[in-house]
Amino acid sequence: MSSRLRDRLATALGVVALVLGVGALAFGRFDPGIRLAPSDEYLYVTAVHERSFARLIGITPGMVVVTLNGVELVDLPEYVFPPQTPDGHDPDTGESVEPIGLEPSRATPTKVGLEELQVLIAQPIAELTAMHPSELDLGSPDSRQAASIYDDRRSGIAASALAVLIGVGFLVAALWILTQALVGAGLRSLAAPLGVAAATPFLLRPLLATGSPPLVAVFGVVSALAMVPLAAGLLERIEDEGVRRTAGWISAGCAGGGLVAGIALASADPAGATGFAWWGLLAAIALVPGLAAAGPLQPAAGTAPSSSGRLLQSTELALAGATPAVALASDSFPYLVPMALWIGAIVFAGRLTIRPLARLATRATLQRDLVVAATEAERARVAADIHDDALQELSLLVRRLDAGGDAEGADIARQVADRLRAICGDLRLPILDDLGVGPALDWLVLRIERLAGGEVRLEKSDGTRPPPDVELAFFRIAQEALANAVKHGRPPIVVRYHATPAGASLSVDDAGPGIAPEASAVAERDGRFGLLNMQQRAEQIGAILDIRRWPGGGTHVALEWRPR
């Protein structure tokens, strides 16, 4: 999914969520899913939707409505106590006293006119109590059982206007913050998906407050869809293809499960097991790729350390993946408390730990890049000095020896000159600058094959050229890997190089005994820094370097680079 398509999809979902939320605020009504009709004596429940809140709490067709929106429709028998103890307790001792009778003696419809009853039925149901007809005939109030609906307005449609305002405010604030220079460039490109994913549960809260099964299902489905653009953006930032594929399947499975659970919310208690499963699935849609992009799921063995700014970028990606989960937990009263604590923790951690560590990492990266640049500059200077001074004088010496008849001395001088030219080629290759890393590897493999005493094969497809610094890093790493293969391994040695607009990869495999697990530490202790130099060059271009021993023997060196 391209960045433009992802942003458009996120924006469209945000607009849909806002329109649905505002529409439910303006025109929605609390719908417990029941239908009422009067008879000669009582008001009855005539129908109950199979996936309604009323069905969930036990209201069934045929039940008698006792109270409706604060109006008492049935006068039920209640205990009557002596005048001196009207509440049923002795004022001196606090002990319960026995009732002296029931009043009225049986359930009696109150005197509510038909017109008044029709007006009550037409109003939104905010409060309702219903009983089975058999319960009305029970003489003892203690044995009666009733089912009640009570919309206290704190969790109802009117109160959900606050959630909509919070959602709009959070969306605007998130977009503003993420488009400023307060976060990394990689995270700024996720501004729209992240803002929509975090704001959508707030914007859709009025749909859930209606209690209407279709609208509750829309709430669950649209909230799940709002997580998809953010998950897609985070998946693109996973460098390892295998990890990206695994995280993508997990995220897609959670999205599908979230859609199913969202529909199931219409017939379940949002605060029950179905609601918890829906929350967990939706949280995982973005959280799994966010954690994978941050690095915990990346292969660790033999992988080069993070590149410049990687610490801060990894932390930001992990926080981006986790933020929608916090938003989903903050969409009901008291609303922003979890989100406020989350943002406060992010700011606190950023000021005290993440950004100071990121500055140290940036400083170390700058020093590393300076060392690499100084090394290449020194290579170029030495190559130029040899070419301009020593080789010129050797060429003059060869001519004088030839002119003096000293053929043997002239041959020795030519061999020294050829050796110096080869050294100059190792130090600085014009073929690398002019033709690219593919032809340079051809030249390198031919030279190495003479030293290896066996087959050294190059397989390449280089239809495009990476940037010059990437080509230089690839060539130097190949040079070091081939030198190690000749010194510590044995033929056949296979070099594979592939370059496309989507990135470049290099691998060097030999048939030797394989690199030891502690080889890097031993080499540094002995003053040999070849593996360290390879890692530093990979870091400099933001590539992944993997060095490992095959189970059957042989060393595998792999370099993977993608443009950012």
C-alpha cells in the first residue's frame, strides 16, 4: 500500500467516523431493542430483538411493563408497617419489625390514559422495569423478580458528546504534533493513520451509546478498519522480509477477528468477554507490526547494530503501535484518564531517557562516519601518492634498465610496478566510480580466484545502481568477506549481488569450517578489525549485516539494503 493511498484511506475512515458520531449525537436515540403495545389492563412487551441489550438482561416478549420513563404503570403490593415504624425498623433498637399487611392487596394498573400511554411509548426508552405476569400475582414483594433498563445519561448519547469532542481534539492535536519537527521523519509520515486510529473510538462512542444492534455493529467494524492503515504503515518499516510477512499475517488475522468480534458486539455485553476479545484483537492490529518494526522480532544473531537514530525511531514506532490500544481503553468514562497517563509517560520517558540516549547514539554514529570517511580519504591519498610518485619513477627506471641492457632488472622493476598498480586498485577503484559495484565485483572475483586456488563464482543482476556511498560500502564489505573466505575458508566461494530500485543485497558463501561464534571478540582482542569494519560500513548506509555459520559448515555473509 502506497503512502498516498494509505493516507487517503485513513482520512476517509476518519471522516466516516466523524460523520457517524455526529449523526448519532444529532439523530440517535437509546434503543434497548424492544417493542411495546397496550392491552385492556397492562402495557406489554410485544417483541425483543434477538441481538439487543434488552434480551441480554433477560427481557422477553409477554412481560408486563411496570414503570416506563419514571411513570408507574402498575401499582404493586408492598408491605405496610405500623405508623411508628414506617420504614420497617424500630427507631430505638434498629431491629426489623413485622409488616401488618399488603397494600394494595394485588397488582393493579394505575390510572394512565390511553393518549398519555401512547405519548410514553413514542418517547425514547430511558428507564423501564418489566415482570412476567406470574410475578404480579405473587403476594410477597420479596419473591418478585424484575428486569430493568436504566439509561443514566452518563454513559448515554448525550454524555457521549464529550467523547466526540475529545476525539476531534485528539485528532487535531495528533496531526499537529506529528507534522512538526517534534518526532522523527519516519513517524511523521504516519500522522494521518495514527491520528485516525487513536481518535476513531472516541468519535464513534455515540453509536455504542444508542444500544441499537446495527449501530453497535457499525461501531465495532469501523473501529477495526481504522486500525488497518496504521498497521500497513508500520509493516512497511519492518526491514526483515520474513518478519514483515509474519507480522503481516498476524495483523491481518487480528483485523479479521476484530471485524467478527465487532459484529458480535451487537448481541453481547461490550463490557463482557466479547468486548474484551474485540479490544484485544483491535489493539494487536497495530501493536504487533509496531513492535516488529521497533526491532524485538528482528533476527539478532550476526545482525549489525542499529543505524543513526535507530534507538529513537524504534521507540517511536513501538509507541505508535501501542497508542491505539490505549485509546480503545480510554473511550468511556472517565475518558482521557488512561490516555493522559500514557502521554505523560511518553513525555517523561522521552525527556529523561530516550532522547538523551538518542543524542549519544547520534554522536557515536557521527564519529563512526567520520572514521569511515577518513579511512577512504587516506586510501585515496595513498593511492594518489603511489601513482604520482613511486609508479612514475619505476616507469622511468624500467626504461633506463631496458636502455642499459639489464633485462633482468627491468623485469623485476615491472613486477614491482604491477604490484603497486594492484595495490592502487585495491585502495581506490576507478571502475567502481565509473561503472558501479557490479563490474567492480567482476574485477575483484577474478583477482581473488587467483589466490583462492579454486572456484570463485559471481552471480549478479545489477539493472540499477545504488547511491555511491552504498556501492562503496557493498564493495568494501565484499572485499573483506572474500579475503576472510580465502584465509579461513575454502572453495568453492559464491558471491551473489542483486540490485533493484527496491534495494540491493549481497551474499558471500564459502565451503570452509565456518565462522566461530566468538570470532568477532577474538579478532578485536588480537587487533584485527575486519568484522568490525564491515559492521560499521553496514551501519553507515542503514543496511542489515548478517554473518553466521551454516549448520553443515561454511560461513555466510549477507548484506541487505533498502532505500529510505
